[in-house]
Amino acid sequence: MRLYKHSLSVFLRDRKLSIPYHGVLALVLVMSFCCLGSYSRYDDVFSAVRWWLARPVIFIIAFFIYCGYELTVRMHDNDMVEYVRAHTLGLLKAYSAVLFSLLTIVAVPSSMFFAFFLFLYQRVGVQYTPFLVHLTKLSVLYFGLSLAAGAMLGMAMAARLRSNRLAVYTLTTGFMLLNTTFTDAPFRVPHLVFNSYLVERALYYVKDFLTLVPHQLGSYFAIYPIYGFPMEPVRWVVAVFWVLFPLTLVLVECFTRRIRRALLVASALLLLLGVGLFSVRGSVLAMDMRNDSYAYADPIYYADRLRQDYAGYEAGFAIEAYRMDLTVSNELHAQVHVTVDNPGREGYEFTLYHGYILKSVRTEGGEIPFTREGDYVSIGGLNGSDTLVFTYHGKSPKFYANAQAITLPGYFAYYPKAGRSNIWDLDRYGYVVNLPPYESVYTVKVRSGLKVFCSLAGGDNGFHGRSNGVSLFAGMYDEVAHGIYAEPMRSDQPTRESILEAEQILTDAFLRVGHPDMVIALSDKKFLQTPASFALNSNTDNTVIMSDHIVSSSAGAQGLACSIMTSIVRPKSAGDFWFRTRYLSYLLRGQDETSLALQSEVDTSLLLEEMEEWLLLPDPRANNMTEQERAGYLAAKRRRSELERAVSEKAAKYLFYESARKQENLRFFFDYFTSESTEDCLQLAITRVREELGP
């Protein structure tokens, strides 16, 4: 106790340590006030905590590395080590005193952060217990263990590197850079220059293992309520490792040679254990620039493969029933029983996302051989059985399933689906929504520490029912209204009223274009709101309607109706974005009738001139320019892009708002967008405008 008080008093008397420390405490208060102000202004608690607390804490960790080093190295600077060694366990007692002093010093800002999180929870309008648990874990991991790990690293560097401050400060700077996005550019060089994924993965593996604050400084990706801050079990393993491993390096200095060897062996085993557990981390949410992250993994994977079109493909069999036994821990572990309606075929094809490793396929008679090619599984006959059992495990960067959250929509092949179907559409840059035209009987059991919400009926993570796709969600997710499931912390939640209003908007639109047969009943289906992050690397699955439920990230009536109609009025190419967008706004009457843009009529003379100019400009997408034409190419590309938007908006306004034949035009383009026509959308619009305006 005397040594502890002495060590603590040394820290408080040393101006190089005490003054910056009190500055850090003041900084914590400033950060807390800024966080509260940001939340009060924008009503986004995750964004406020991310910007004002999670990012700056990297610098506070670096400060505690400095404190741990400078307080411990005093013994070496003042030649006290040999003196304390003369006493029984003297060096151990001295290091213990420094250790407890550092933990006391760390406890003050950690307690301040924890108190602020409790206060913040009281200020948040939604009193949701899982969110309180999340904030508590956040304060312990990000602002407790991480700060303690910083102090332990400082102690270890003092014990091993002594007074070599250049090495210590260099290592600290490198550690800070690895906890930021500074490394994104150099880490991508192996792939961009040498086309080596393995080197990039190895570099990011090291970076992740040294990252104490997973949401790095400089990251522009948002924090989504269903997942919250990354706190997967592996993050706790890493944090505890960086507390215990440096401690063993310090203890090595305190004992005789024999015990030192034992401690060195223990530290080596601890390192192997930490690396081993980290290597089997499974599904984690990687939100950065790496090739296998949430945002880039699937687009890059499918861009490197031959395009295949399975439109019109017939599987030759249907799946009558699924019995799915799912275990969600570090990743998805599944055993899925599939009952087919045509057991006499010579071969069967299934689609299962390539991120899931298929261990075996068997029937009642035992295992049967299969071949795996990307997303596709091919097997032979069933030997008289009608049921297959697929055993597999794995992950998807976007549709993740781990101990923190689950987002598995029914249109995604996280379980085997009959036949071959594309999962990613390169042209539309999004996931293909493939649903069978029939329903199957599902029996689903999910083993998870999370409460799972399913599109089927049931409870206690067990579900049963008929559908053409089963969706599973878990995390900070709940039933916010009868039959409506969403993130309670999210500000834009759907309501039954907004769903009914969207249904009426769609009904009016289908009647307007002469397709009453396409009216969709929304109010009798379960509604599962997907995280806003689903739109991050896909523009095709914002809203998907299945036989018994809807999954959508939209909440308002107009947005929901628009996203549903967008899935029906499909683009023909990337170039029709502006015209199709304006078409939908007029079809669904989403425009503001009082806006100034609608008060003035389209200048048809100017529109005709712009149409003529657009038609005469070379299409950069279909024109191979020479070096001499490079400057003209760039100018033409810019001008064509400007005209494309201007012509699209003006032509749409004229055709669907001002024209005497606007109802006919709405029907004409609805039939065009829902047909197999390959005509250019904007050129077709120009032709219609010319027909109406005359020569």
C-alpha cells in the first residue's frame, strides 16, 4: 500500500504527467458535452457517440501508453531497479504499485464515460434495455479495457525497452496509425498493383489484431442501430489479450531465470491463443476499404467471374419443405433438411451463397457426392430418398449472422434454393431478388444468445409456417407495432398507417396505368424493416415483397410506394436513371404541386434544341477515342451528362405533367419498363416528345 501511494504521488507531482492527465479529464467533459449537443441537434445517438467519443478515444489510449511508459521507466532512469531487487519480491512489488496506480488513473476517465452513457440513455426517448446493455458494454470495451490496455502497453515497453524513448514513441505512433484509416491506401497496394488478395488480407489481419477501437479514426461509414458499435466476442478477446500479454512481459523481469522461462512460455502460449481465437472470428462487420468488407466484397467477387444469365432457367423440381436447424455464434452454422417434390431425377442443382462452406450433403442412406462451383451445388440422384440434408457454415459480409446481430432476408440464398439463379447483377449493381413462385413449409430453429425475429409465426427462436422465403433478424431489433418489426433506436420507423397509405398510392398508380391486376395487398403482411445499410452496396433490394411478409428499409408511405414500384419498373440500363426517377415521381404523384419547378411550363423550343444536341453528341460508352480526341472526348462526356439529366427532367415533366396525353404516356412507359424491350429509354422519350410537338 505504501508503494502504491508513493507511485501515485509520483504521478501527481510530475507536471509532465499530471498536467496532461488533468487536460485529458477536461477533454472527456468537453467530448461529453459535444456528444450531447450533437445528439440534441441531429437526434442520432450512434453518430454522436461515434464522432465525439469513439474516434477521439484513440488519442486517449495513446496518452495512457505514454503515462504507463513514463511512470514505469522512472525506475530505470533513477537506477532503482537493482535497489528494489535486493528486497524479496521487491521488483514485483514495485511493478505492482505502478500497475495499481495506472489502473486507478485509468478508472477516473472510464468512470466518467460510463456515467455519461447512463445519463445519455436517460436522455434518449426510447427506453430499450438492449440499448442500455449495449452502452454498458461500449463503456467497458472502448473506454475501459482499451484504456487499460494502453497503460499495460506502456508498462511493457518500459520494462523491455528501458529508456529507448525513440523506439517507444515510434511504436506508439505506428499503433495509432493502425487504429485509423491511414493504412487504407498503402494496404490496397498489393491488390491494386500486384493483384494479391492474400497479402492485403494478411496486412488487415495484423491491423485488426492491433486495433483496440474497431471504429477507426477517419472512417466515414455510419453506425447502424441494429448492430451498434462493433463488439463481437473476438473484440473482447483482443482487448483482454492486450491487457494480459503486456502484463506477462512485465512480470518476466521480476523473477529468477527458471520462472522467467515459464512466464515467457506462458506469454508465447497466450499469444498463440489470442492469434488462434482471432483467426476463427467468423462473421464480423468490416466497414472499411478492404476488398472483403461489407461494401466491396460481393461487387469485387462477382466482377471477377463470367456473367451468367439464368432467366428462364427451370430447376425441374420444387422444394416442398425445409427443416432448418441454425446455430449462430461466431458465424452461421446450419443443418438444413430439404424435401423435394421430384425425387426421381438424375441430378439436382441448388443455389447457396459462396461464403458458406458446404461440409456434406447426405440422404437417409448416407453421404452423397456433390460438386461446388461458386454459388452452385450440383448433386446426382437421391437413391430413393426425397430428403437431402445440407451441413454448412460460413458468412456473408452484408447479410451477416453472428453473436451481435442477424440480418438474413428471405430472398438471399443463406439456405439452399432450387435451381441456379444469379445472386449479383453487375449491370444494375445490386443483389438479384430470386423468389420461387410457390410456397414451401418451413420449420426453423435458431440457437443464439439473441432474441430472433422471423417472418414466420412462432417464438423462443422456433418458427413454423408457409412462405416463399423466410427472413431472420436479431440484434437491437424488436416488434415496434403489431406485425411491424424494426430497430427501436431508429428515428424513421414504419407505421401501420404509412403502410396503408403506401398501398393506396400503389393502387391508384396501377389503376392509372391500366393494370388493376397488379394491385398489391400490403396491410395483411408482416413488415420487417431492414437496416439503412442495405442500400450501401445495392440498389435493387430496398423493398422485397414475399408471400407472407415485406422486407424494406423505407418507412414513409411515399418512399415505401416508390421503392416497391422501383422493383417493378426496372431500369433497362444505367443511363435511364434520371428519366425513370422522374417518371416514378409523376406516376406516384410524389412531386410537390406547389413547387416553383411545376409552376412554369417547359420551354419546348429549348427542350428540342437540347434533344438535338444530345442526339448528335458521341456516346462515350460506345466510342473508342484516340489520343488526339482525348480532350474532345472528356468535354463531350461532361456535356452529354449535363444534357442527359436536363433532357430527362424536362421531357418527363412535359410527357407526364403538361401533355394532354399524359395518362397515355404514363401507361406507355409503364408497359415499356415492364417489358423485355431493349430500346434506349431516353431516345424513346425524345421520340414521344417529337411526336407530340410536331416538326
